[in-house]
Amino acid sequence: MVKALAQAFLRLLWILTLAKCKIPDAHLTCLFSEDCVLPCSFKPSGNEIISWYRQELLLLSHSHQGGDQSDQPPKGHRTRMYLLQDQLSRGNASLHLSQCGIKDRGRYRCLVNSTLGQQESFIIMKVEAPIKMVTMEISKNTEIQCLSKDIFPAPRVQWSTLPPKANLRSTTHMAPNTEGLYSVQSKLRMFGNTPTYVCTVNSTYGSQSWKSSLQKGELIGEAGRELSIPCMAPQNFQNFFLTWTFTRTNDNSKVILSYVSQTRRTSNLWEGRVELEQDRVLMGDGSLLLHNPESQEHTGTYTCTFSGFQSRHMVQTQVAIRSTSRRSLTDNMPNAEDQVGRTGESHSKMWVIAVIVAVVALVTTAILLYRKQRANQGKADRTTLEDTEMQPMKTIKTSDDLPMDNCQLTAGQNNGHT
């Protein structure tokens, strides 16, 4: 009976020992180039030796009774790792690490030896360089690019369009710099009938998801006439920063107007030339009103950018301002739609005219043929009459035509009888 109890006690002690050894690891994510604190607590006894390890490599060893122990941290870590001396008496042996780098990742162990025994804890530390900005631009070879830099670990890039298109084939290139941070360049060939492109960049740890979109358009204005350049923010876009930039051919872009939704403050570098509709901008309508534009000064690319939390929306509009003289020459020139409509109308009119001409030609031909036939018939009648008149007539002899002798004889005979 006693032996059985002893065995049960030993088994329980063994289980407790295993449970003590298998302390669950804590997980911590530190930001690149920023300070980070790795927690470690213990029961103070006034006589402790505190040691910190990474991947079982000693980083720091300290005695609470004063002074560092003989085991010093590696040379590269002596100025970046430290303990707070005034916190040790309270049982706080947290390791303070300044300017975290990619090489600081790993599994850390805090070991405290004291008169109360041995206490240890484990921390798995990750280092992340978060996504700070995702931009988009259009290259000269009809490709749209999605750009970001100084990210760790390497992120994931996804493309989409509005309206949606399937089977988008993009090319993404990622490369680390000397510090181990990644730059991202993803390219997608543009479609002719797709106005909006969306690039989404997701962090590997799932802590961030940045979305950037670009919409492209064209607009024609007239010199001296007010022009509204449209720019609408995506739905549910709040607490945003709005900027308008202007770029002429072969010139650098310059900011002409900015607006902060939280303070409702506007900075207008083209005062008197451009403005926003204040009652509509808070609703996401950042359209720009361009007053009295000039053909050469204000022809170029206007870019509207809404920047918010992990999101960015750009509207790039190519604006052409026609001069007054050119407008007077081109006022009578139809646009493409009018030209197509008028071409159709002209074709219809030509068909009608052709039918009318054909009918008139047939009627005229019929009348001419009829007249010709009547003329030929009248000529035939006259020819018959003339032929009849030209024929020789039969001679009918009368008494006047008889010979004189006969007349005399007849007369003598008549006298004899008398």
C-alpha cells in the first residue's frame, strides 16, 4: 500500500515537473527601427541572477546585488539591450531592446536564478516593417504600376478592376535592401474600357491590408468658361486628406490645393483660379472648379488623391482647354457621336433622294417613250396618205373628150333623121 502511494506521488511529481518545463511561449511583434520591451517577471528574493538568451545564445546577464556578471552580452548588443535597475526589486526583469532590426527575430528565454529556485519564460519575437504607403502610376507603355517599399516580411499583392474582370495577369517583383526590407513593384497591362484599377497589398502577418485605386479620364474645356473636374471618393471614406496636383507635359507635378476633412481646412495655392464645393466635399465629392481657364496655362493632367486609413484613391484626368479662336473654328464641327448620327441621317436622306430620282427617271423615260411612239404613229399615218395621193388615177372619158368627127357625124345623123 505504501509502495503504491509512493509510486503515485512520484508520478504526480513527474507530471508537475513536465508541466513546469513546458511553459507556453508568448508571442510578441516589434516594429522595425523602434524600441521594444520583452516582458519577464519573477518573485523577488533580493539575490537574483538574471540572464536573457536568444536561440540559446547569451545576450545579457545581471546580478541584482549589483554589477554585471562575468558573462557579458555580445558586442553588438551592449548598447541596445538593458534592464531597468529600479524595477528589479519589484520582480520586473523585462528586456528593453532599442531600434529593433530584422536580425533580432527569434525565440528568447528569460532565466532567473534565486534562493527561491529557478524561474524562466519564453517569448517568440517577430519584427515587422509595416506598410506605410501604396502608390499607383501609369507608365508610358500602357501599363499601370503598384508601388510600395520598406516592408518586412515580403507582402502579398492582389489586383482587381471596376467593373470586375477575370484572369488578370500581373507581374510582381520584390527585392530586399541592405537592411532586409522589401520593395514591391507590380505591373498590370491596362484595358481600353476599364476606368478603375485597384491594387491591394496585404502584410504577411495579416496585420495590415492597404488598398490603392486609380481612375483615369479625359475632359475638354473651353477657354474663359468655368470647368468642373470630377473626383468622387469611394463609399464610406472618412477622415481623409484630399490633394489636387497639376502636371504639364515634361514638367514636374505641383500641388495646387489640399483639404483636411477633420479640420475642414483648405490650402489653395491657386486662389481665385480653383476651388472646392465646401457643402459637398464632406460627402466625398472632391470635384475641382476651374475658373476662367486658359488654353496653354491650364491644359495638362489634374490628379485628385483621397488619402485615408490604409487606403488611397486617385482620379487622373487629362484636361484639354480649347482657345476661343479654335472654338469658333470648331463649333460647327460635330463630335464623334454627332458625326455618326449625322452620317446615318445623311445615308438615309441619300437613299430617299436616290429612290425619288429613280422614280422621276422612270416616269420621264416612260413619257418620252410614249411621246416617241405617238410621234412615230403620226408619221406613219402621214406617209400612208402621201403614198395614196401619189398613186396614178384611172381616166374616165366624158362626152367632152370624144373626137370631133364623131360629134359631127352624130350631129349629121341627127339632122338627116330630122
